[in-house]
Amino acid sequence: MFIEIKNLWKSYQVGSFKIDALKDISMNLDKGKFYVVLGPSGSGKTTLLNILGGIDRADSGKVIVDGEDLSSLDSMALTIYRRKKLGFIFQFYNLVSSLTVLENVLSTKYLSEDGLDPKEVLEVVGMWEHRDKFPFELSGGEQQRVAIARAVVKNPSIILCDEPTGALDFENAKRVLKLLEDINKKYGTTIILATHNTAIAKMSHKIIRLRSGELVEFADNPSPIPAEEVAW
Amino acid sequence: MLKKIPLRIMWRDKAHFIGIILLVFLASFAYAIFSILITNIDTNYKNFVKNYNQEDFHFTTFFPIDIETLEKKYNVSIEEKFTWDYEFGDKIIRFFNITEKVNKPLILEGKLPQIGEIAIDPNFANSNRLEIGDEIEILGKNFKISGFVSLPDYIYITRNENDMLPDPLRFGIGIMNLEDMRNFLRSIAYRYYMVKGNISDFDSFKAEVNSKYNLLSLQEKDENFRIIVTEMKMESARPMAYVISFTVMLISSILLFIVLRRLINSMHAEIGTLYALGYNKREIVNTYIMFPIFIWLLGAIPGGATGYILSDPFTKFYVSFISVPVVEKFFPLNDLFIAIFIPALFMIPSGYMAIRSLLRRSVVEIIRGESEKGFKSKFRMKFLDRLPFKRRIMIKQGLLHPSREIVLIIGVAFATLIIMYGVVAKTALSYLVEDTFQNIFKYNYLYIFNYYEKENKYPNSEPFNMLSFYIKGTKAKVVIYGIEKNSKMIILKDKKGNRIELEGLVIAQSLADKFNLKEGDYLNIVNKIDGREYNIKVKKIADLYVGNSGYMTLDEFNNTFNMEKNSFIGIYSMNKLDIPKENIVSTLSKEDIIKSFRDSAQSVDQMLQVMYMLSFFLAFIIIYVLSALVITENRKSLGIFKILGYKDKELSSMFLGFNNFSFILGFLLGIPLFNTLITYIMNQALKDVDFSFKLQPTIRDILFSFSYLFLAFLLSRYLGRRRIRAVSPNIILKEQWE
Ligand SMILES: Nc1ncnc2c1ncn2[C@@H]1O[C@H](COP(=O)(O)OP(=O)(O)O)[C@@H](O)[C@H]1O
Ligand SMILES: [Mg+2]
């Protein structure tokens, strides 16, 4: 099993309230698949991705990724884990503003021993000509493409995408989805994409549906549609 | 409502602001304590000199002079003074009679001595646990100590004219009435004439005295070590005090400018919103100008007040070192006022300049925000592309903010200057003791006779001759010695450590340094007694750093200065000799000298500690504030890098690594800066004084200073890394919640 989640609980203390962000989640994920975590705002998607990404910790339960039990890792080991296995894509791109496009890509290329060629990756996302620009000189869609290149260049086994299209218009959103689909196919990268947009779920191999922190659906999508055909 | 902003932000960004406040504190403190000290010493010294009629010069003659005639002719006051050394055990009290016209004694405590009473100097009294009212027996007669005294011509109380340091345990001065003194005056009695007043034709005065009464010696005030050392020390303390406080202020104001500009840039959106809400520019400027005002008030008032409070003990401590009788305490309010207000002159304009950029921008521009624009093409720095990623980011980070690196460089350079000053002074002192007195001056005792001798009848000793000159056109005194050709007592060596074959004139390196003399140059000197001029070629320069001195062989010396062959005035000896007291003018034991140097090294140690603290503090604060600034403004990037899997160590070297270069550059700049300052002090403040020290930093001094400041650097780096560790990726994650 590539990713194994068992009885995962996570809650947050806000003032005197305790919010259960994830309640007893259990599931197994396979390598190389495209997963969509679907759910309305506040359902626990980000929390799940953060725990998988080693940025946040579970309260109880097990999360084993590629043989590593995340709860047993200290913060240094988690850093190494992120650096070796993961790519991140966020809703607000989170490029480093003082670095150029190419440098942003190099910033993760630096972390991996067997990464991909930055030029090739930037060409795939169509940003090679813009490699010397700073993030503020780019549109949102362009920035997200750079973020994708940054995640892909180190050839991670998993890419976690948290609302990657949330801040983009329809056209740009589709282009981003297409890229993610291509990457999944071309490099066999496991992609876990969190979104509240049900239309996107149609392109996944498997849907993980959350509601108020509970796993309400974990089902194969018998006929994933290509990204080009996703519409909303 | 807006009023709350500055203090809140200062509290939030404590790391930046507390550092600047501490620097302002330091600047005000340093200014207050030094200027109050200087005012106290200066005023007391001037009052002392004036009210107690300090001499302008004194002289000795073979025959008694006619005081009244000379006074009338040259319109000066002249007074005769007798002196007599009372020796007991290894101690000496040099007694003078009480004078009334020139060099009047100042009673610091107690009363002027009546018949059967004496007054002594308080340092000797302290060191020997003598108190007012105690009785001491002097050659069978009991004397009561009536008080503590200070003499205007013996401010710096040294036994021999050229001793560099006082030795209050074994040498002190005292006064008694002439009637009492007469009982002790014998052939060794010493009488001289003290003169107050200006003589326009000094040469004819000397000539007249010489022809009528046979002038034996004459010493002007500004070549009198016992008077001039104090002024000299004051003069060299002054630039140090001002340089320290002004540089610290300058550094803190630049630091404030940087921090404030950064802050305002990061708050553009908020400021824009304030505009939108209807606040006008004036109100906004009035809000932000409170930053420098708060910093100033929080730093300068406590700093000035602390300096003011501590100035009293500090003055006491310093006075024991500089030996000025402080009779009256001054608490000059204007010094305090300046100490508190000067920082405002630095901080408020610097703060205003940081805010001014806001005023020039249109409201729309401000609202649009600024944080990310400004990465113009020049920041791409494509020339760095070939470097590995991490190093490239590190260099970019530095080049992006040259002003910060400049402050860091200046700050470190200045810290280097301060610490080197302390360390080098300390090394110089111990070099003198450990090296010069062990390896160059081999003799253990030195005796100077009353009259020239021709035959040396003491074993294990060597004769020498000496004469005092001044360098033509200056007041600098030079002593030239004639010693045996292959002397076993004085081993002169060149820079490489090879013994110098004595031939022609060999001068000390310290003399060469001071007057920029090279081998082959001519030294133009004037005999202090008879005014004869000599022009002597400098054959070699010896690696010797004590005093303005030169050496020749005894034969050549006597020949050059027209003295009888083989005559000599003193001997160097390995053993203590039993020479009748009435035959010698002075004795010197090397052990005593070394001991007094060691003692005084302790007071140097205290100064050194202050300098250690100051330089550490300065380097640490500047580096720390700037690192904290970098970390705060890059919080978001740091968060992203952390999520991507960067380790804290890597981030610290990427974001703070450039400081390594700036630190080293600052240190390297500090060395020539130090040399310049020392040259200045040596050449200006101590120009006319027979005083020299080897103040070139040795490799060890440099290494030590570096390691020490590096410690400050490491500490700030450690704290910086802790701040980096504390940055949580949550800054990024928060945005994802919505
Ligand atoms: N760091 C946090 N502190 C407090 N509450 C949080 C925190 N992170 C998430 N939550 C809460 O947990 C719940 C799940 O949030 P999240 O995982 O962000 O949902 P989603 O990404 O699906 O919108 C929400 O109610 C949210 O307010
Ligand atoms: Mg979310």
C-alpha cells in the first residue's frame, strides 16, 4: 500500500470550542493515481492534505506514506520527508516573490538528487520564455503554472494540490488541470487534489468525499474524463 | 486611535526596536558619562592650575639667584623651593617646603601642616594605610599628618622625571614647613626655582641666569611629565569619548532608517486604507514620526540619566588613574542636556526621511501596495546564474539591500576599532614588561651620579653617559645615551631580531615613528642646557618602543658632544651597589619598574573590560537587528521554503549568509581604521610629549579581536537561526483555510 490512513483524528481548539476537522478517517491510496478530495469549505480537505504533507500532525491514528509512519517522525525527519517525496501546489501559488521564475523552479530542483531538467519542465508548462520574470510580473494562471513546474521539477512521488484552481478563471483553471493530468500520466506521479468544485472530480481516478471532517465517499471513478472536457 | 499604532508595532517587532533603543541608550550614556567626566576633570584641573599658580617652568642653578631682580626684570613671580627625599625601607616620601607664590599646595582634606606636622599625598596615604592624625617618625622626630595635599607641579606623582607610571605604594610626596625641613637638609638638599609668568625673550633669560648663576637645568611645563601626563591623558580621552558616542548614534540612526523604511513599506496597504478612511498625510506622518520619538525618549533619557548617575563613581575611578585633584563636583546640566537631545537630532531626521517616501507617493499608489514591486530588472542579477542555487540566493539577498550591509560593515569596523584599542594597549604594556625589560634592558639597577666620573670601579656594571635634547622646531624631548660598544646591559636589535652593531646614532623605533625618520635621515637636535645644535645622521633604527631615545658608543658620544674622553654620568649594574647617597642623583631598579607596570596593568584591565563589553554589544546588536529584519520581511518566503523541505540551517545560510562577508569585510576595514586613529592620537594628542608606545596590533591581537567579535557574530547568528526556526509554515497555510 502506498499511502495508508487509519483512524485518523484531528481537532483544533479555537477558544473554548473544539473543532473536529477530521473524524476517524481510514483509507488506502495507490501509487500513480489521480485523487480528488471533494468537499465544501470547512470540510477538512486542507487539514488532510497538511497531515499527508507532514506540515501538520494527526491527533491519533496512523498515516503511513511509502513505508514511513509520519507520526513517528520528528520535525527534521518530516522536513526530509517533504523534501524527498512531496510537491505542493497552493491556491495562492506561493511563489517566492524575490526569486525569478527560473529560480523558483531551481529552489526545489536543488532539493532533489534525481530531478528533472528545469528547462524541460518550464517548457511543458509554457513558462520558459518568462523564466527571468518575477512573480509579480505574471498573471495568476502563469504563476500557478510556475508553481506546478516548481513542484514537478524534483520529480516527487506525490503532488499535493490544495484548491489549485481556486483563484483562476475558467480557461486558466483548465490549463492547470490539463498539466496535472499530463504529469500524472507522464511521470506516474500520485496526485491528490483538494477542491470544492464537483466538476473537477470527474477527471479523477478516485473521489475522496469529505463532509464535516468525515469520509462520506471513497469510490472509483469508472470513467475519468480528460481535463479538456471538464466544465463548470 | 492612530496613536496606539507605533507602540504596538514596536512591541510586536521588539527585536528590531529594542536593539535600536539600546544603541541610543549607549550613545547617550557614553556621551553623558564622558562629557561630565571631562568637564569635571577639566574644570577642576583649570581651577587648580589657576588658583594654585602652577609654574610655567622651573630651573636649578649652582649659585643662589637674586629672586627680586629677576622678577622685576622679567615681570614674573619666582619662588624658591627645597626638596628632600625621606627614605625608609623601600619607600620614599619626597618632601617640599610650603610655598606661597608658585605651586601652592592644595589641601584636599585636613589642614596645612603647622610646625611638627606634615601633609602627604592621598594616594601614598591610601596605599600605605596612613590617615590624618597618624604620627610618623622621621629621623627620630615625630610628625603628625595634618592633611592630604596635592601640588600643581606634581600632579602625576612619579619618582623620576621620566617614569611612566606612579608607584603610590613606594613613592609619595609631602609638605612640611621650612623650619622643620632645615633639620634634614644636608648636602643632598635640592633647591630649585619655580617661575610663573610668560617671558618673551626666553633665550636671554636663560643666558642671563646661566652667566650669573650657572644654570644647571631648566624644565618647561609642557615637557614636565609630572604636569603634562594629565593633560595628555585628558586630550586622548576626549576624541575617544566623542568618537564613540557619535559613531554609535550615527549607526543607530541609519539602523532606524532602514528598519522604519522597511516597516512603512510593509504597511502600505494599511496606510492606504487610513487614507481611504479620510486621514490626511499630516496625521499619518504625525503617527509614524512617533517611532523615532519613542525610540529617542526610551533610549536617551534612561541613557543620559544613567550616565549622569554613574558619572560620579566613574570620575572617582578615572581620577585615580589620571590624578587630578577633584575638589569640587560639577554636575553640568548642559552636558546632560546635550547627551539627551543630540540623539533626537539623529533619530528624528532619519525617521522623517524614512517616512518622506510616503509623502511623495500618490494615495492610489500607496493603496496599491508596494511589497512586491521594486524587483526591477537589476535584481535579476543574471551574472549570478552560474553559481549553485543556494549561494546565488545568498549573494542576491546581500546585494538586494546594500545599505544594510554597509551599516553592518561600519558597525563591525567600529567594534573592531574599539576592541583593538583595548587589546593593543594591553599587549603594548605587557610587551614592554615582558620583552623590552627582559631582552633589551638587561641591567637590574641604574645609578646616576652627581658629577661626571672617569673610572668605573664597580664590578658587573657598565658606565653610560646621557644628555637631553629637544628636536629642533618642536618641544619633543630626546635623550641620547652613550653606552659601551658591546654593552651587556643594553642589547639593541633590529626588526629581524639581529643585534645591532653600535656605530653612529641608533634611535628607537618609537622615535622614528613619531617623526617619520628613516635610516639615513638627519636628526636635528638642540641641547637643552646650553642650546647647542647638532645634526646627526640616523644610522640604524632599533626595535625599541620606550621613549624618544637614541644610542651611541660612549666614545663617539663624548666626542660628538664635546665631553671629556671616558667621562660618564651613570652606570648600569646587574647587582645592587653600595654607592654613597651623596654621590648619586637617582637610582632605578628594574624590578620596581616592572612591578609598577604590572600594577597599572590592572587599571588598564578595567578599561579593557569596558571596551570588551562595548564592542561585543555593538557588533551583536547591529548584526542581530539586521538579521531580525531580514527574517521578518522574508517570513513568507521562509515559510514557503520550509514547506518545500528546506532545513533551518540551509535557510539561515541563504538568508543571513551574506552577513559573513560583511562581517569579515567590516573587521578587515577596522584594522586600518584603528591604525589611523592611533597614528592620529600619537601624532596629534601626544605630539610634543616624550611618550611612545608600540601600538601596532600584533597578529595575536588581531586574531584575538577577531575571535572575540566572531563570538558576538555567532551569538547573533544563533538567535537569528532560532527566529528562523520559529517561523511556521502556518503563515502560508492560513491563507488556504478560507
Ligand atoms: N489551524 C487551525 N486552527 C483552528 N481551526 C482550524 C485550523 N485549521 C483548520 N481549522 C478548522 O478546521 C476545519 C477544517 O478546515 P479545513 O481543513 O481548512 O477545511 P477545508 O480546507 O475543507 O476548507 C474548519 O472548521 C477550520 O475552521
Ligand atoms: Mg481548504
